[in-house]
Amino acid sequence: MTANGMMDPMMNRTTNLPGPGDGAPQDISMGGLAAGGTARGVPEHGATGCPAATRAGRPAGDALGRWQGGAWGALGLVLLLGLWQWGALALGPFVLPTVPQTVVAIIDLFAAGQAVPELMTTAGHAVGGFLAGAVAGVLLGLAGGLVLPLGAMTTPVLIAILGTPPIAWVVLALLWFGPGGATPTFTVAITAAPIVFLAALQGVRSRDPRLAEMARIYRAPPLQRLTDLLLPELADHLVPAFATALAFAFKVAVMAEVLSGASGVGGGIARARAHIDLAQTMAWIVLVVLFLLAADAVLLAPLRRWLRARGG
């Protein structure tokens, strides 16, 4: 190894990087190194059984994997619908409506012009609270992971908040803000923030110290350290936390709407309950679940694809 070479700690190969005393800070391509790639100026492996030789086969393999995953997911939904229909026939319409009755109720909600406005209201409460909680959780987690005393102080506080039942936050929010849109949004945000905080904190604390040392030696700019090194390592922890927080966001938003009397899917469920309309109640539940899946596909599926591509 030359005087200006450095051994990549993750790949155990020499990369031709300028030495730390060669002048201005160098672009050390940490994003590629952190992902197990190659540094600039280092040729990729040839067709010798190494990653470059098998890269051409990845698209077909990825497409097959996605197809198989989609097929198994569709099978799971079919089994769920079958179990639902069996339970409706076994228990009777006063306990559980059948699948066709629920479909008819969904069509009626759209025909009456109720479905879209109420779904948009709930989406605003859930997604708005989720984004506010996610931003707060990421910032607090980064600060707590990088500044150990701050992390030690904030962790028990956020765990206590996470352990507080959401219904308690709904009651407090009703007293603070009154009935309306602020109550569901606040409840969602205060529920999502601790989930994301703990994931971000764990991600910062589990980052590879060798890559951080490499960045320090080669004097990488702070912005490059953040975008090429810290955030990609955090993504492995944050993406599952985001998925959990988003699911909780819709559940908590609907619950807060039911209890606070706010408009939205929760308000629709409250009206259906008042009329003892089980089919319409199930219709609202199905609609909000489908909307959650759509929101997950729009907001989080691109992050999952990026993680899979980064992992090779």
C-alpha cells in the first residue's frame, strides 16, 4: 500500500485517495464506501465472480422477487377476505356484515359524496401529525445520539411520552385546543415523535466508527458527512420506524376524531355507530385502511426501494 493509499475498512481493499496533507478537503465518496461500493479512481471488479460480474442479473432477480412478494401479499388479502366472509356468515349481520354488504356501503358513501371529503380530512390530520412528529423525532434523535448528555436526558422523557395512552393525549388536547382539527393532529404528532426518536437515536449510536474516523482524517465537509455517511446509516433504522409511525398516525387520528367529534373518518364512524349501521362502519374502516396503504406506497415505498438498491 502506498503512502497516499488507504485500506477501505468495509471492503478490505486499497483505494487511491489523496493523503490528508495534500491540500483542500477531498471528495472521498463516502456514500459509495458506506454502501459497500468503490471509491472514485478505483476500478470495479471485473468478471471474476465479484459484484460487478453479477450486477447484470440483479434487475431480473429483483423483478422476480417483487412479483413473488406481490403474489404472496395478494394471497394474504384473499385469505383475510375469506375469513371475514366466513365470520360474517357464522356470526350474523348484527355482529359482522358480509363483504358484499360492505362493498355496497362503500359505493353508497362515494355516491353520497361523503367518502372523499372525510378521507381527505383524516389524511390531513394523520399525515400532518406524522410529518411533524417525524421531523421532531429525527432532530431530537440526532441531537441525542451526537451529544450523549442530551440523549441521556431526553430518552426517559420520550419513553414516558410513548408509554402514555393516546386516549389520554386526546383528552388533554380537547382541554387545551377544544374540539376540532388541532386535537387529532396534536395527538398523532405526540404519538409518532417518540417512535422516530428512539430509531434515530439507535441509528446514530450504532453507526460505524471506522467510517467516521475516515471522514475525520480526510477532512470531509460536514454536509458531506451528513448526506453520504450519517443519513444512509440512519435510514436502516428510520424507514421501519416511519412505517410504524405512519400506521399509528391513521389509527390515532381516527380515534381522536371519534372522541373529539371532529370531521373525518372518525366522525363518519361515530355517525354510523349512532345509527347502528355495521355495514357503513366497516366501510369506513376499509376505506381508511386502503388510504393508509396508498399513503405508505407514496411516502415510504420509494425509501424502501432505495434501501434495497443501496444494499445491493
